[in-house]
Amino acid sequence: MAHHQNNQNNTPNGFNQSQVVVVMVPLPAQGHLNQLLHFSRLISAHDIPVHFVGSPTHNRQAKLRVHGWDQASVSNNVKFHDFQIPPFPSPPPNPNATNKFPSHLQPSFEATTHLRQPMADLLRQLSHKARRVIVIHDSMMASVIQDVASIPNGESYTFHTVSAFALFLYLCEAIGRQAMLKELHVEIPDDTPSLEGCFTNEFLDFIAAQYECQKLNNAGNIYNTSRTIEGPYMDFLNRIGDHQKHWALGPFNPSTILKSGNSNGGRRHMCLDWLDKQAPNSVIYVSFGTTTAMKDEQIAELAIGLEQSNQKFIWVLRDADKGDLFSNEEERRAELPQGYEERVQGRGLVVRDWAPQLEILAHKSTGGFVSHCGWNSCMESITMGVPIAAWPMHSDQPRNTVLITRLLRVGVVMRDWAHRDEILTSLSVKNGVEKFMGSKEGDEIRKRAADLGAAVRRSMVEGGASHMEFSSFIDHIARY
């Protein structure tokens, strides 16, 4: 195993026998890498060394895209382990697929199962030097960390990258506990969508295999959420009777952003300079995350709808990530209607590179977010007090839409999941944007979003519920 020999003696300075160390094992997709990298920063702030495990390409991706904080400030306490995995196909996304799940990433997920051996070697090496080795792994990476069971001072925690609400629904269906719902007074809208059309069969098989491994050794479950947002669902998860603790340790993303805007040490993104010139709450931010590939026809309708709404906007127009961001294949560049960017100049900004989403959401000029409702984006938007116009695409997104729009009431439905196979017309986009940004109903939702964001931020300061839950988790893993 020559490929990780050089890790043998690189333990952080001051590392000693009495110390607890944490090993982070993310799934190699942006929303997953990002959440665990933010979490690494929070844990390392408690003087606990963190080891972040992945392939060279995915670790590079995680570091390249970090935003909201200065990466240099924590790199001393977070050590990246670049473990080789076999080459994997990295095909482009297919915008015309009927199922919008990013099946083109599947080969990269399968390839990461080869991290098991170097991971086992790292765990054994750390177990000789530390009092306890805490493994925090993405729920989709359980097979990679299964050797923790053979480490006497090892302990593993499952990180669920979805909302507590999404997992709660999944468990309700699995065990059919309608009675418990009544007892807990948890309201679930009758028309909450099923998981049909949310995943590919291939990925469901992958999930099933991971859940089998997870049963072997799980000391608890971690969520990037806050009791302020999802208290009832966290209570349910803790009462469900699996005798495992469920921790709400979020939001992992920073709740306040460095005002300079160049939080990761680079040059400030031009879209932030543009936002500086706009009125408060006047701009709608449009972004569908890193796993969405839209049909050309839909992109054209969205473009015309934004133009006709006469609303200020920032639109991040990028194709879905490939499994390997750095492979040299040509990127698809979405075509906009002839002369479009000239016509919307001054009112609309089309961004085709990586955009600093946290900084955009934190900006006072941003008044709404047209989003796919990936959990990362939901948490960032809630933390910054920005309401969401939901346009779910796949995975947990249709169910997050129910949480955002019906239960928390900090958003509206832009695109109904039931009509996912149809093109949303420019007229629907125009009407949706106008209602969201320029109506009494929109203003009420904006106020609720601002209030929820403020409550979340209050819960994170000393004495607040989120701060206390995080401290109790740190005390728990560092216990003697």
C-alpha cells in the first residue's frame, strides 16, 4: 500500500496519547463534501485534530470550493488524506434523462468503495496514538469504514446529509408508525410526495448496501440541522426506539460572513460588487446546485421568464458537476436566447463559473432564492434569513420542499413536483417570480424567513440551544 506511506508521521503537532481524533469520510459529491468540510472546521476549533479522507480529485474539489471562511485558518488542524482509488468513468450529465437524479456520478460513488483498505490502515495507525478514534462518515460511505468495528478504541457516527424531516419520513414509512405521529402531534401533509422518481434503481441498491454495513457499528447519528428548525422531527428520531442518539449539530455553514467578501483569500467575486449597487431585498438569486442538468428548452423558458419579470436577478447557469471536476472533457455551455445578456444588462447577471453562494445569500440586496432545495442550500438560505422559491429536481428535494413551504412556511412552490416531466413555461416563471418578490404574500414569507434566520443565529451563540447541543457532542466524544 505504497500510496499512503507518507502519512505515517504527519500527525499534527501537539498530538498525544490522551487526545481524541476525528476522521471525516464524505461521499464525493459537492453537497456532501461541503457539509463535512464545514463540520471539520467546527470540530477542529475545539482543538480536536481532524483527518479528512478522500481521493485526490475529491479532496481537491472540497478545498477549491470552500467558502464563507478562510481555509488557511483551519488547515493546521484539518489534515487531508489523498488515498488513491481506481480510475472511474466521468461522463457528462444527461439533461434529457427522465429521472433527474445525477446517475452520471454513480461510477465515482462505486470507485470510493476502494477506500476501505487505506481507511482501515489509517484507523489502525491512529488507534495506537490516540485515546479514541471518532469516525464520522456520510451515511452513503458505511462500507468504507466497516473496519472500525475491529478497532478497540474506535467509535463511528453516521452523518445524514438530508434534513431530519426527510429521514423521519423515511423511517415512518419503513416502520409504519402512524400512531406515534398522532402521539407526537407531528403534522404531515397528506400530499407529501413519495420517493418515486427521486432516485435511480442503481443508487437505491447502493443505499441498501450501505445501510446493511451501517447496522454493524453505529454509535449515533448526526444531522446538519438545528432544533430551532426541526425540533419535532429530532424529538421523533430520538424516541423511535433504536437506542441511538440523534444529534442536531447544525448549521455547519458559517452564520455570519466576512464582510470583505473574499472569505477564502481570493479576489472578491464580481457578482458581490454588483449586489452592492442594488437596493435591499431587491435581487432574486437563481441556482440549482451542483447535480442538476436542465434541458435546453427549459433553460430558454427560464431565461425569458426572468427577463419578462422585470426583476433584478443573479442566475448561476452551470451544468451539473462531473464525477471528476478536473477531467479535460469539454463542458456543455448552455445557450441563451440571442442578445439575452445585453438585454438584461444592469438588471440581471448570468454567472457561469463557481459562485460564492453563502456570500450571495448573506448580502442585504438578496431577497429570494429560486432553488432545487438540496439540503445544503436550504440550510444556507434559512441561516441567512432568505426565503426560497422551490423547484425540486430529485433525491430528498421534493420532501424538503414540503418542509420549507408547508411546515416552516419560509418559501413558495415555484415548480410543482407532480409536474416534473413538463417544461415550466416562461409565463409561469414570470408570474412566480413577480408573486414571490412583489406581493404581500411574498413579503410575509420574507418576514418569516428573516425571523427564522435570526432565531437560528441566536441559538448558535453561547447559551443557545444549538451551541449547547454542539458542546454536549464535543464533551461526549472527548469523554474519559
